[in-house]
Amino acid sequence: MRRLIGLALVILLITSGAQAQRYTTSDGRLRVALAKQPFSPTGISAGPNTMANGGIQQILEGMGVILRTNEAALTADETTEYGGWKRLGMALGHFADIVENNEREGYFTVGLLATCPSMPGLVAGLQHSGPGRKPIKIGMLWLDAHPDFNTPETTRSGSLGGMPVAVATGRALQRMRLDAHLNPPLQDRHVVMGGVRLTDPLEQQLLDRSSIQQLSVDDLRNMTPAVFAQLDRLSRLTDKIYVHIDMDVLDPREVMGHGNKVPNGPSSEQLARLFETIFRRYPKASAIGFATIPSTDEGGLSLAAVNRMIAGAIRGLKARESKR
């Protein structure tokens, strides 16, 4: 009877997708993929290449990481499609395939994203990385000065950049979400936002009616118990966790060229410490992504911030994998 119960538990773990991925080789080296998604709602962004070629490869190789890079692209036929939003949705479908393949081959994905609307593709890749591609439950820690929870009906700017969390949770642009392979949508209770400090009025009404949880800037800066209570909750409810960073979550001193910077953000040093702790402590933390690096970066402060935060996450992941 005990053997039967044990076998049933093993089967349950496998079919639920709850087993944490291993990202190390047999000799203990960590595998990391820098996954670039350069498509934005308005065209191609240089941001992902800027991040990929700004020193992070040398930093990671210096940490003993086995590194590869991937990049989302459209097919020849897809490039003829009119409408930037449609092309973005199709590119996100290809990006989802890249992320899924990284997971299946044991590579930890660091997403280098044009803008925040890349997020549904990365989440979709994780969602379909379970046994048999059956969708598994994904939790998301969304770090952004804005909730990006607008819909076409609530937006004041008309910008798709303010909508990706609404899209991912099934509130808007269903065809784009499906093109991105995100199906079913994320559940509200599987999303935690941190550092949000500028919200549109109608957007706030949507948030108030949702089940999305919030963490303050001070929570992020000080790694308060509230942060880990939320991550503990996501770990119980979901199979894998994605950490998303819009660079505008940072204090403006590090992102002076960002068009949407907002005062009173955390520093990259504070977030690097947080990420090191998250990826060391939580086996289900499975990917991290960085969006919207400023195109103007005097002194290289924004690029240095990205490198610092990625290195923090990878230090935590290495520590976690070394204990397995």
C-alpha cells in the first residue's frame, strides 16, 4: 500500500508540472539563455541587442555559465502582415516557442524584451513547458512603476504598452493573446505587482475589482515579510514563477532616458539583492525578463543596472542549483 501511495504521489507531481526544472549540467555548470524579443507595438527595438551586447555575456561567462542566445523572428509570410500589433502577436508566438524549448532543454531564460507587451509570449512559453505541453499554472511577479492594466476602453494614451497585464489576464485583445500562445489566460490571483506608483483612474478601477496583489516600493527595497508571503503564496498556487522588470520601476537616477520614469523607485542594487534571494529560495522561480531599456543612456547607468540585476538573479540560481 505504501508503495502504491508513493507511486501515486510521483505521478501527481509529474502530471501537475510542479517539479522544478534543473538548469545545471552533470558537472554542475549552470545553463542560461539570453532570449531576445525585439518586436514592439510600433516596430523593431534595438533594446534587446543593447542589453545582450552590453557586457552581460562576459559577466555570465566569468561566473562559469554555459550561455546561449535566441531571438524571436517572423517568417517571410508574416512580415507581409499589416499592423504592428498583429506582427507583435505573431512574434510573441515564436518567442513562446523559444522559451518553451529553453525550459525543455534545461536552459534558464533571461528575457531581453523590447517593451512590456513582450511579456505574454514569455509567460506562454513557461505555460506550455510542462509534460505533454498541457498548460501549467504560471505565477508572475510584475515589477513596474505602472500596472499596465489598461484596456482599449480604459486607456487614456491608446498605447499598447499600458495593456500587457490586461491582455495576459484575458481582459482585452484576445486574438493577440492567442497569437502569443498564452491560453488559458493568467489568473488574477497568480499575479503580484510591486513598485506600482502611477495608475490611470479607470485602470485603478479595474485593479480594485481584480484579485491582483500589490507590494510597495518599500517592500521591494527592504525585502519585507510581505514580499516573501506573496512568493510563498505563488509557490503554493502555481507550477512556475516568472519575474518581470520594466526598467521604469527603478529610481529615475538610473533610467534618466526612460520616457515613462516615475520618482521614488528602488535601486538596481536593492533589486539585485532581492532577485538573488528569490532565485536562491524558490525552486519554482523559472525565468526573469527585462523590458524597455532607455535608448539614451548617458554614462551607461541603465545598462549597468540591467547587468547588476541579471547577475544577482544568476547568483541566486547558482546557489539554489548547487544544493540540489
